[in-house]
Amino acid sequence: MPDFDLVIRHGTVATASDVFAADIGIIGGQVAALGRSLGPGAREIDATGKLVLPGGIDSHVHIEEPRPGPTVNADSFASGTASAAVGGTTTVIGFARQTRGGSMAAGVAEHRARAEQSRIDYSFHMILTDPRPEILTEELPALVEQGYRSFKIFLTYSGARITDGEALRVMAAARRLGALVCIHAEHHELIEFYTEALVAAGYTRPHHHAWAKPMVVEAECVHRVWRMAEALDVPIQVFHVSGGESAEEIERAQRRGLKVWGETCTQYLVTSAEDLDRPGLEGAKFLCSPAPRSKPDQAALWEMIRRGVIGNVTSDHAPTRFGGPDGKTVFGEDAPFTKLPNGVPGLAARMPILFSEGVAKGRIDLPTFVAITATNAAKLFGLHPKKGTIAVGADADLAIWDPQRRVTITQSLIQDANDHTPYEGFEVTGWPETTLVRGTPVVEGGRVVGAPGFGQFLPRGPYDLIRPRGVFPGPFNPVDGVPV
């Protein structure tokens, strides 16, 4: 009679704090034992020479999100989560969007229905584009209670952006409800000023996208939002910090003791503005916002990861096909950057690139890799200790990793529904060979075996990490209207 449903033997287990040799015994989809010479399992996996890592948590992904035509989001939840699992990711946090003038609750319901085809576990941030009083006071309390415990706001993009005044009201609502605010921080009016001047001067190629969004538009806005958060005593995360100056703003806030977290993305660590200047429309494959920066900015971000200032690295997966009637070339080979959709795909590539460029090249150690790909996101978004670690009682979300395997990334390898990857031809050392969600293989030997619909929604209850500090810059609490 087996003692376990599954035993993974002879592997090297890595968490955000330790690296050790151990067998892992799994019962009912959870880790039941860690030790040497565990009893028999109904199934066993020999992980000799392999690392056994917590499955990745990608907390910034755009999958199957509707958008105005003619371009479309290329992935369904079935295809996007297949690609995530190929790269060792076992949980994604996507976005349910409120339409301008519409209901946030309706946006959540529609996206939840689409996500029922997910192959891995999932949760959502709520994108607020129209934070009217009835949304903040009537809809959001119920949605937060249902487990949607993070908001996203844009301070740029026509159709999505909200004003600073609206952002303050969202922050105040989040403080009252116990939710985390995540912010796309770029100075909208300054981007528009640059863009109008560039277009008038005839500078419209893909690489001019970076000219329209120099670092100053990001760094200024990051400074502004952390000061707003300080004024209201609201924890925030700044999405996709793209370079040194904006990361310094995150560090400045943290040194003041504020609950301000920074996230960067794979593309900002390995691509640069030079990639936007590739021949023809090839640069459009690297076009995202904020724009890719410089090689010194890449080095600055790695340093901020080592120091713990940047604690979360995501893909910001946003797939748009390159060719066809719904792809980036639909506007023609000479399309101006103002017409090209933002975003790059990257679900499968995230963890292998971070392992190769980080661990294999000596920029970070293995526990830091686990922290920035899984554990920190689990803690920040209220999923820990169920997710993001390997411990008794945790879900058996695992990536069995060959640290020596050399792989050249290709579009066919990453198995999403897009027609290109910006990482085509990128060589990495280290690749997951088996990915398990709650003890069940979803990828084996690079082959997707998990069925659409196997993934489960992860509601997120209250948790201490995002509890306000109770500190205001003056003698008055402006959220609750009382002296402090």
C-alpha cells in the first residue's frame, strides 16, 4: 500500500530561503512530507541531478482580454496557460477590466467565465477605468469579499487612464477594504506632448516609441504615486519598473518605511531600445510600455533585484500576432508607432530567461530566483503559504528543473497562440522538464498534458502584509476623516 500519491525522489529542493536535498511526498495535491527515504508512492519521479522548485507565479499577465479591433489578444486561457506551464509557471494573476461607463462586477463575471478554460490556477486584479462613487462604495466591497483583492489603475492610455483625483479615491477605497493598488505609472500629458512633437517632425518608426517615453515620464510618475500613497497611508505596487531612475524612486519610498513594492518584467532585463530599431517593422515585436531602456538600465535593475528593492519579476504577457488581419502589420509596413499595439508575449520564457541570466550567470543566487519568480508574488498577493513555496501543507505546485539543459527559445517551443516571440533565438541554460499543479503533471517532457479547465480560481482573503501602517504625514487621516 503506497504511503503517498506521488513521491519525487533524489532532487535538490530550493525555496526562497534554503537549498537542500530531499524527497517530496504528496497526498491530495499537497506536500505531505519532506525528508530522506520516504515511503513508497503510487507514482514516483526520479529527480536525480534536477532542481525541484516552487511553481512560478506570474502576477501580471494579459490573457484573452477583449480590446477594440482590428488587433486582438492572441491567447485564450487554454493556450496562454499551456505556455505558462511549459515555462514552469503554475499560477497566473490576470486582469478583469471595467469598461468606461460600465460595471466592474460585470467585467469580473465575464473574465471569470473565460478563465474556466485555464490549465493552471489563477486569480485576477480588477482594472478600474471609471471609479464612480457607486463602483467604489457598492460594487468593490462585494468583489473584494469574493476574493478579488487587488486593483489596477492606469495613469496613462486614453480609454483606460484615470486622473490623479480619481486615483486618490481608488487608493482610499483600497485602504478601507484591505486591497492592494497596482499602478501603471507614466506621465500621460508629457507622453502626449512628446508624441505630438515627434509625429509633427516625421519621427514615427517603432523606435520612436521609446523617444516618446523617455525615463523622465516614468520616474516622475513613480515619484508622484508613492507620494500619493504616503499621503493616504496606502500600500501600493508599481508595475513594470523599467530602469534605474524609476527603481531609485521605489527605493526612496522603501527607505522612508513605506509599503511600496516594485515589479519589473523579463523584457526590461534582456531587451533594450536598440531592439525597437530593427529593420522594417521587426522593432514592433519589442514595443511595450514603458519602453525598453538601455544596457545600463538592465544592469541597474539586476542590482535592485539583488538588493531586494525589486522583488517581483513578471512577464506582462500581452500577445498580439505580428501578421494577418488581426496582427501588428494590419496597419501596413510603414505604420506609425502610434498605431502599433503595446505589449510583448513572454509567459513561457520568463522563468528560463531569469534562471539563465540570473542564476547561471551569477547575477543572483537560487533562493533569490525562487523569491522573484514565485514566493514574493505569493506573499504580496495573499496566496502564501498555500502557493509560492515547498513546505508541508502547501499545494504541490512544482517545477522539476534541469539546471544544465541548454535551450534555444523558439516560437514553437513556447506553445502559446501567438505567431512570434521577442526572444526568438535566445539561448538559455536551465529549463523545466516537468510542471505539476496540485501534484498533477500539466507538462511532462515539454509536452502539455494538463487539460483546459483543470485550473482553479484562487480567492484571496485579508492578509497582514498589505495592512496600512497607520502613519500619516500630518495630524489628520484624510481617508476616514479623523485626527491621528
